[in-house]
Amino acid sequence: MYDLIKQLTEMSGPIGQEGAVLDVVEALWQDAGAQTSRTKVGNVLARVGGKGPKILLVAHADELCYLVRAIHPSGFLWLANGQAWTQSTSFRNAFTIGQRVRVMARSGEIPGVIATATGHVAALALPEMKSLTWNDFWVDTGLSHAELLERGVTPGTRVIWDATTERFGPHVIGKALDDRVPLVVATEVLRRVPVEELGCQLTLACSIQEEIGLVGAFALAAHEEFDAGIAIEVGLAGDIPGVGEQMMPVRLGGGPILVHKDSLVHYDHALTARLEQVAGDADIAIQHAIFGSFGSDGAALMKADIPAALVAFPTRYTHTPFEMGHMGDIEKLVDWLCAFVRRGLEN
């Protein structure tokens, strides 16, 4: 499973430009025996038959990105956020300075680095910063303004982190674990549960543009009816300095997470209880949590009258190029969802 995680997380698939990821996921699901289709906005659906209630497992293809907002006369790229965008950004986001990036030019990807004034020049020429604005850092590709234009870089060009995915002992670290690892989880459920063992009519969805407002999930829910939907996501972990159990009682290696509420919705109580029952019957240790500053495709399903639940694997350092999860938690999440789709909604 790690090899597939590495493949998908290292791919380029920013918000609104997820095509390469969608193509690979659709091929994986076809190879596993599913019938696939695409919606008009690009969501990939995979149907595998079965009998009983219609159940959806959904994970999203897109990863966080920046967009080029303007090109400096000397060739530096000014950035805008791929999500909400205001004049200033938090010092909590200063980790992004110094990160290698891929500029997704029309002619192909261009390597770059997110740079800022540093060291001697900063000390001599600039006052100490009291806030971090989008003018305090930029992308340096080493190319001139004319060369960038020739390569097809314009305002609107996406910029994503450039990071490899690696094993640190039992942990996996890299970019885009959100939400490529859940796509691997859904793929493994499809591979491991034969159609004749399904207790439901199972549909998998690879959605687009989750990171900017659940766009793909809203589009899907407008045209499809399901008896239940489960969003699969990264989770939040409190097992780092300064956070702790009081704020987030979740740790890596403690098992997958059943999320009862996030910033957008209270998840369906009966479906959430059903997932807890399945985990208990299968002797799978799970962790419970509520998430702040977090939303998932499940909220779009709930707003379309589809009961939804949220499951996740604990993740440190979310929304960075060094997101970290535990392979044991990911494996147990697969086991949990396999048990669920075998049983469906009936006891």
C-alpha cells in the first residue's frame, strides 16, 4: 500500500487542475473491476454492484496550491492563496518560506523556491516584520520575465509544493497526504472486498475542488442519491509539543478516527454510531474527535439530505509539504471500512 501512497501523493494535482490524479484513480478502480464514469465537473465515480442500501465512499483528488497573481519585472512570481486570500497571512504559515515548489506552466512544470529577503540584506535593509503579507515572499525560478511568459506562466498559473514521500519508521511523510491517502484507502476497500461479499450497493467517488468549498461533492450530491455517505480524510493529531490531549485527544498509532463534528456540520448520529459498532465488532481500536477549523465533503452530502459520517487517519502537520501519518492507522482504516461495506446498514 505504501507504494501507491507514494505514487499518488507525489503527483501534481492542485485545486482545479486535478486531471492527472483523476486519470490514475479511474484506471485503478477500473482495474479493480468497477464501472467508472465522470461527472461534468470531473468527479470520478466507480460502481461495483452489490445489494442493499446505496453507500458512497468519497475522498478528494485536489491538493492545496498557490496561484501566480502577478509577475515581477525581474521574473519573481507574486502569489495568491488557492483558498481564501486576504492581504496578510499568519506567521503560522511562515514554514512555507524556503520550500521548493513546482510552477505548473503551460509548457510543463518549472522548479522554483519560495523565497524572501534573508540574512545580511534583511538585517541591513528591512525593518522587523510585525505581520506577514503576500508581498513578503515570492517564487524564484531563476528565469526572467520574458522566459516565464515564453514558458506559459501567467496570473492564474498554479504553484504547488515539490516534496517526495518517505517512510520514517512506521510513519509516512510528504505532501498531499490530504487527500491522496484516503484515495488509496478507498482503492484498497475496492480491491479487498469481493462484490459477492458486499452488504450494500457501493459507489466510490474521487471528488474535485474540496479544498475551496466542497465543490465536487456539492455537484455530486445534486444529481446522485445515496442512503449513506462516508467522507474519508486526514485527521488532526494533538501528539506534538504545545497542543496536547486537552485540545486534540488523538495520536499517531492510536487507530483511525471517528469524527462527530467539524466546523461545517454535526455528522449523522445514527451512521456515526453504526461505524462505531462495526469497529467494536471487528475489534478495531478507534479514536473519537471533534474537529475545529476543518470541513469535509461530508458536509455537502448532509446538506443534500444524504446522511454522512467522517472517518480519518491521524495526521500531524496538516496543510504542509511534510504531513505525517502512521501506516498502522491507515491499514486499520482500510480494515474498518472493509468491515462496514460488508455489513452495510443492517445488523
